[in-house]
Amino acid sequence: MHGQNNGLLTEYFCKIYHNTMLITEVASKIEGRVVCCENKAAGEVEYAFSSDLMSDVLKVERENVLLITGLANLQVIRTSEMSDINCIVIARNKKLNSEIIKLATENGIVLIESPYSVFRISGELYKAGIKPLF
Amino acid sequence: MQYRYKIAGGDFSNAGAVASSVKKTLRQLNIDHRLSKRIVIALYEGEVNVVAHAYSGIIDIDIDHERIKIRITDKGPGIVDIAKAMEEGYSTASTQVREMGFGAGMGLSNMKKNSDSMQITSEPGIGTVVELTTYLNGNEG
Ligand SMILES: Nc1ncnc2c1ncn2[C@@H]1O[C@H](COP(=O)(O)OP(=O)(O)OP(=O)(O)O)[C@@H](O)[C@H]1O
Ligand SMILES: [Mg+2]
């Protein structure tokens, strides 16, 4: 029950009891790199949503939703803050400037960079059991 | 309680700063989370509209036990046909604004949905005033 085992156990409990996935596990499935708020990467994700449209993101009512997007700008972070989204995957390794990372950090939002496209990230995570919002 | 904020048209790096600040205030006042999310989303859409479509604006927030009133007053081109602007999908957003993920023409209808009452008055060539009221149903500050 120590060290690595503990992590595996948490992962197991997430799957069996909550049907959720750890953010760290999400990252590993999409060759993702956690850019900020690593301390929150032990959080759980149950639902995901792919969008490049801010007005769509503002309609997300559920908590603990993961946003997959091709946009890398401040507005994505602000909009996610309003919608209580706590984890964003940025597709195709778009450049994240320091302003973006700072705002995400201030708001406790985990940012993950992935080299995959929105399509592939969505496919991998759907296959792994993350639920769609709509 | 009353708060006043100034916003600059075109300043996308600060767009949402007012909504963010009000979100924190509502949390401190222990306003129900779902209710505060509605208020903040309506405000955010209104704030972004000033940044995207107008030249400058002032946001006045007035909170008491019963309700929150938000008044967004801007100097800008105004809205000639308000009914049309309210239609989902209608947008005059620039390419630059669209590239940032806005311009779906959903903001005004989203503001209406997320407030108890919304009033828009506008003078073309002068500016627009949007007033939003939401009742706090006993969740006083
Ligand atoms: N403050 C304003 N000043 C001038 N025109 C406005 C203002 N707010 C809205 N409009 C006009 O009304 C239209 C619809 O606004 P709405 O917020 O619904 O959509 P949008 O801002 O274009 O896109 P979205 O909000 O979905 O990102 C705008 O495109 C613009 O023409
Ligand atoms: Mg808008």
C-alpha cells in the first residue's frame, strides 16, 4: 500500500467505484504533458467535452469535466474558469505562453499539452471510458 | 453592496476579469453555487460583448439580500435591431474575435437564459445598456 502501489490502487478505486479516471492517467493515454497545477493532477475526471466554441463551453453545467480544445489562448482559460472546468487538454502541442499558464495556475486549472489531434484525443479517452457530455 | 468596473473595448487579455472578480465576491457571500454560476456566466457574456463589439464600458453591480442587478453600459456602435441580435446564430463578430472562439451568436440568448430578467436598450452610434437582474431566493449575503 505504499509508493507506486498506492497510485495503482487509487486508479483502481476510481475505475471500480466512481467510473472516473485520474488526470495523470488521462495524460498518459494521449502522450500528454501536464504543464501546470501538477498538484491537482491526482483529481478525477468523469466526463469530457471537445469544443473550440466558447459559448458551447459556457453551457457546461456538470463539474469535473475535461475540456479538449484546439485553441490555446487566454479566453479558453477564462471561459473554463466560468464553467468550473478544472482540466483542459490542448491538442496538437499549440504554444502556451506564460500569460496563459499563469491564469490557469491562478485558477487551479490543470493544463495538458498533447501532440494528438482533437479527434484522436477524443477517441482515445472515449475508448478508455470517459463519458461524453452530450 | 455596489461595485463599479471599467472595461476597454478590444482588450481581450482582460476580458472576463470582471466576471472573475464577481465570481469570488459571490463565493464570499455564500451564494448558492448553481445560482452564482448562472449570474457569472451571464455577466461574462455581457463583458465579452463589450470587449468584442464596443469601444469602452462600465459595469455596475448592485447586490442586496434579494437580488443582484448588473448594468453594463457601453460606448459603441449600438445595436440597430435588438430582436435580431437576440436570435441564436446571429453575429457580426470580426474574424479576429471568431478565431478566439467567440462569435457563435449565442451570447445574448445565453444571458437571457442565465438571468431572471434582461433588458437591452441601445442607441445606434452611441452605445448599449444591458441590465440583468437575478433573485437570490433567500441566499442573502
Ligand atoms: N454591446 C454591444 N454593442 C454592439 N453590438 C452588440 C453588443 N452586444 C451584442 N451586439 C451585437 O449582437 C450580436 C449578437 O451578440 P451575441 O452575444 O448573441 O453573439 P456574439 O457576441 O456575436 O457571439 P458569441 O456571444 O456567441 O461569442 C453581435 O454579433 C453584435 O452584432
Ligand atoms: Mg457575445
